[in-house]
Amino acid sequence: MSAGFRIKMSWDRVERTLVDAFRSIPVANVSDSMHRLTGMGNRLRPMHRDGVLAGPALTVRSRPGDNLMLHKAIDMAHPGDVIVYDGGGDVTNAVIGEMMVAHAKVRKVAGFVIYGAVRDSEALMEINLPIYGLGITPRGPYRDGPGEIGLPISIEGIPIAPGDLMLGDRDGLLAVPRGSAADVLLQAQQKTVAETRQMAQILAGQMDRSWIDRVLSEKGCEIVE
């Protein structure tokens, strides 16, 4: 294959049962279960009205402002795929808008992560397919390539391989490596159960807060009367 301008057509995807199981878990709890190292920062924000993003990554990399490979990715996506586009973080030109997102929804794409800019922002709210992006601009894209599909990429320092699990809610995004998804799911489920118990204690006025003074003491904090 020619590095920089190539398309890989097949790869293993995270299991559908795992994708469905992750949908009800807050992304923050999943991040905590992965030692808080996997979040994609605070710049990629939801461009849709509501809903959870979850599905195996279909990875795309392109030169900034070009969406030729993004068009191809939509046409080759499996139902439930999340198309993850690495455009170098450039927001000069929008690489996706209303018509592309509508086409993707018809093809049952689960959503998009756009490391770049979008346009037609009001229409994207109405279509309400989960989509995350860095910014909004009316300036359109180029369609010349080069680029790659189905190969590893990196967004905000987080490596993403095709088939990894992509998750997103109102807090933001993360990627779960396909091979670790089952273990992470178990830990995230346990954390969610524990937080549900803690919330019940808070609402009942029964939450034990003694840990705060204990940590302050261990850290050598001076208390002045």
C-alpha cells in the first residue's frame, strides 16, 4: 500500500454486545475506570442536540480541509460504525455538513468524531446524529485527497485503531481499545453501581466525609484556629 493514500477495507470490530452495554454508562465513569488517561480533551464538543455516541471506530486521516476520504468512509461504513476523522485539528474549512450527515444517517452510521470543523450547524441539530467537532465555519472543503482509511490515527494524543470502541456523551469523548473493552466494561459497571449507592447516601444525609480531614492530615495541612 502507498503510505498516505490508501484504504484498508476490513478489520475486526468491537463486539456489538459490548457496544450496547456501554451505552448506559457515563463516559466519565469509563474514563475513571481507565485511570483518567483516555479522554480526548475539552475541545471536541457535541454538535448534535442529544444522544449517546457508541460504536466501533472507522478511522479516517486526511490533509486539513479535505473530505474526499470522509465521503468514501461514509459509503463503506458498516451499520453502527463511528467515523473518526483526523484532519489535523484544522478548522479553516468545514469537512462535513447537512447532506453528508443525512446520507450517513440513512446508511445507519452511528455518528462522527471530526477533528476539524463542521458547517450547517442548525441542520445538524435537527438531524441529531451524534457528531463531535472542534469548530464551525461556513467555508467548504476540498475533495482531492490524499488520505487514509482503516489505519491507526491519533486525536488529542489518544491513539485510535480501527475497530476500537468510541464513546461520547455531553461530557466529551474517549476511545476504548478493542482488546480491553470487556475488562473496562466490568470496571465501569462496578463504578456506576458504587456511585449510585453514594448518591443515595448523599440524598439521605448519610455520606461519610471523614476522608477529607484524613487526607489533609496525611498531606501535612496546617489547621489554624
